[in-house]
Amino acid sequence: MSVEPSQLDDLTQKVKDLHKKLDIGSLKSQVSKLEKVSTSPDLWQDENHARSVLQELSQAQQTIKDVTELEKSVSDLRSLLSIQKEIKDTSLSPEINTLYLKLLSQVEKLELKTYLSGQYDHLGAILSVHSGQGGTEAMDWASMLLRMYTRYCESQDWKYQLVSQSDGEEAGIKSATIIISAPYSYGYLKNEAGTHRLVRLSPFNADNLRQTSFAAVEILPVMDDTVDARIKPEDIRSDFFRSSGPGGQNVNKVNSAVRIKHLPTGIVVECQTQRSQVQNRESAMRMLKARLWKLEEQKRREEMSRIKGKHHVPGWGHQIRSYVLHPYKQVKDVRTKVESSDPDSVLDGELTPFIEAELKQLSKFH
């Protein structure tokens, strides 16, 4: 393969489009403002605000750096092509091809960021898995899904924390929640919300019969200080108890686990895996804030449905993907029709083709 001038022109245009879509000019202005805020002596008086500022600054700087380096690399590639043409030396072709394919991959990766334009897409994510119909089978399936998502997080180098887990009686989990502290993780994962279906030969049945199990995945954004979801102290009731889940020796000896109930809505959240009561309460409050936001979003969508008519949004209660391990091997996304004949790889965290396809499909409708 040899890179044609027309291919380089297409690549150059894609980089220009990225520069425009990511609004690099505005990002540079944003960086200047955030740098001034970050050097303020009062910044760390509010730790949450300080972390939010530094995270936003880091995201903006990284995007500018990625696009700037991409523009320079495309320019270098053009120079290499000119040199090759001038000296008529085909020995440069392998180097040129390698660089071209690398740049094409970088462009595609950055293009995904342009699809993450939702109001909360830049935030971290709260991911919960709940077992559905199918008893012990479903609880085992829920634990498999939890592992799949934690493996995906590890492949993306995203930090995550298990904050709550309710184990099944025989195997698996009834439910579990992790908080993912990575920029844009909510934007990437939000379309994973919904019902996931597993078909396999039952390992819990003496007759080894084929079994269908369901588990539900819920994705919420980790709210930062820019989100208006204030919680009045008089509207919550906190209970403290001993943890029954993982988290080290200390958590099972003292009342460090926290359960918070929001009295006006009846929403209950709990966190039991951190070492201290303070840490558990902080995580529980973040989860409560996210659930209150979700409640308001549901009300808003219901109102829009009344105005615009019925609209189906892929989400909670809708089957989004099937994982078949018997009588054949296949993972198929109901929405994008993306398939894989290697379910073992998918269950080991290889979710990128599914996540990217859904982001690209949804971008066509916005």
C-alpha cells in the first residue's frame, strides 16, 4: 500500500474539521481562565471545587495537545511524501504507510470526543448492575457483567471504586455499584444502560439445561459543583451499620457503612466498602445527588413526551444486547446490530466496538 495525495488531503480535512468541532480557540481561552483560577490561594478552601477546576483544566489542555500534535504529524507526513516524490525513493513507503495508519487511528479516536457533546458527558460515571429474572443464574450473570465493565475500565486506564455490593445467596451478586473517576466515562458508558440478556447452558442445573438470564445496568453521571442538585440536611436520614461486603479488615469491625434516605422522594443509597464512615458518606451523597438528577430527568422527559408524543429512549428496562454462549457463540447489540462471534473476549472487557457504534449512531440524530 502507498499513500496517495488524495488520502492525505482527506486526512488533512478531517483534522481541520476536528479543530473546528472541538473549538480549539475557545478551549485555549478556557485554559487561560482556568489557569488563573488554579493559581488562586483560595482554591483549596473548597476541595471538591478545586478538583473540578483542575480536572477541567487537564481535559482542555489534553485536547489542545492532541489536536496540535496531530496537525504537526500530518504536516510531517506531507513533507515525507514530497521528499519521496522528489527523490523517487520507494524505500520511504513503509514508514509513510505506518505513520498514515497511526494518524488515521488518532483522528478516529478524537472524532469520538466530538460525539460527547451532552451536558454531562465530560463527567465520571456511577455504574450499577442489578440481577433480574432468573434467580441464582441471574445473580451469576450480574457478577459477570460487573467483571466485564471493570475489565473495560482497566483497559481504558480508568480508575474505579466498588462502593456497594449485595452478594447472592448461592453465587453472584444481587447488585453492585462502582464509581468511575475518569473524565468522559459517563459520556462513553451512558448508552450501556438497559437490560442485558444471557443465554447459556446452566452451571447450576444438574440437567445442564439451557437458561436465559437477565440483568440491568444503570449509568449515572458523577455530579460536579456545576450541577444544581442541592440537598437540604433536613431532607435526609442517615443510618450507620457494619459492612458485610469487601473493603478490608476495618470495615467489618466498626459501623463505617452508611445508608442515606432522601425523605421527600424515598430514594435510598448506601456505601459500605470504604474504610471510614466519612468516605462512605461522601460516596453515598454523590450517589444520592446523581439519583435525584435522574429523577428530575425522568420528569423532564415525561413532560417532553406529552408535548412531542411518544419517544422510545434506549435505557432502563429495554433489552439492548444479547450474549449467547449456547447453542452458538454470539454477542449482538439490538440497537446498532453490531455483532461479535467471540463472547469470551467481550465478557473480558472488549466493549469498544459496541460503545463506539452506539455513539456514532446517536450522533446522527443530534
